[in-house]
Amino acid sequence: MKITVMTPTIRKSGVDLLTKCLVNQTFDMSQVEWIISTNRFDIWTQSAILPCETIMLNDPPKGNYFYALNRSWNNIFREARGELLISIVDLTWISPDCLERFWTHYQLNSKAIISGVGHQYDQIINNKPEHEIWHDPRARLDQGTFYEVGHLEIEWCCTSIPKRAVYDVGGLDEEFDKYAVVSEKEINFRMTKVGYKCYLDQNIEYRALWHPRLAKDEIWDKKYHESQEYYNKCVMEIIEGKRLKLNYVI
């Protein structure tokens, strides 16, 4: 298996859009598996033709945590058979050559972590998000279309990660499930510290459909602040060489 597409979703209609995009990929889909982690039965609300072998995983229970995203990711990592992991989150549109572009990069550099660039839209017209309401600040052309970046510029909305990299650093830190977001920035940093490099490819376009937050703004802001505090602590330990490999995925 060459590619594992990874999609966690907890939203109604979460994969309607992406399913159609995967069906239309230029890449050989017999070499692709799609692993979806969810706790819902209505992630498809339209009739769908599955684009490739598709595996459904149950989300871990939230328990006393804020959410289960990082535990879901780690479950997907353990099941993935592809050499290259491609994270594409729910409510996302990708171009027909998306997987092919990521695979081509991987063939040229097996230690590259690569992110596409995508804006946010608030409506769908002809199966494509339209009417931009948020512009990705990473979008730029003054450095060409493909160039190295720091770990903070890698968004897992649409990103390729060599599977070996995830195992080299022991997976995502599940402590981040107590908070909100930035866990991917922490693992990105650890991966760069063991020899991987981060890149942006401006030619890999994705489009995100607007969706509400998981919680009220004041709760989300509190959890985000707590996550930043924990992230800063982790970064210091990584810099000191104390925190390069965890034991969630071994």
C-alpha cells in the first residue's frame, strides 16, 4: 500500500465533499486506503461511491477530556498500511491531483513533511466550496511555489507525513486531548528534531468549508490558552533534548 488517507470527523456530512474528491483523483486508488475515525453514523448524508478500500474506526470515548482527536489520530497511525500518510480533515475539498502531487514529493524526498495551502469558504457550488471568508496567511508566491518552512507552518488540514516519521517520534501526545488544538505543531517540531524537514507546496490547493467550533467561544478560548501553555512547556523540553520520542505509537 502506497498511501493512507486519514480523516477524523465528528460532524454531520463530514466526508460528503471529500468522498467525491477522492473518487476523482488522478492517482491509482488501488494503492490507497482511507481510514476514517468517527463516533457518528451520518458522516455521509448523500449517496456515495467509496473511492478505495475504506476502514472505519470508532473514536475513543472523550471521558473527562475535551475531545478525542489525538487518540483518534494515534489509532489511525497504528492501523495505517501506507508508506505515506496524508491527513485530510473533514469538510475539505482537494484538487484531483492532490494525492499524486504528495506521492511525487515523497518519491523525491522520503523525509519531507509537506502541507498544501487552503482558504475557508461558506458555501458549496457544484461540489466545490466557494465564497471565500478567510484567507490562509501562508499563501504567498515570493519564494516560488515549493520551499522549506518551520514546523509552525504545517497544518494537518491537508498534509503528507512519512509513516516512518510518526513512529520515529512515538505518535501524537494524547495529553493535548485535555485542551484544544496545536498538538500537530508539537509533533511537527519533534519530527524536525530527528531529521525530517517541513515544506509548503503552494500548488497543492485545498478548500475548507466553514464550520462552528466544538464549544462556546469562551470555553474554546480557555482550552486554547491552556493548550498553548502546555505546548510551550513541551517545546522547551524538545529543545533540551528530553522529549524527542513518546510511547503512544511504537
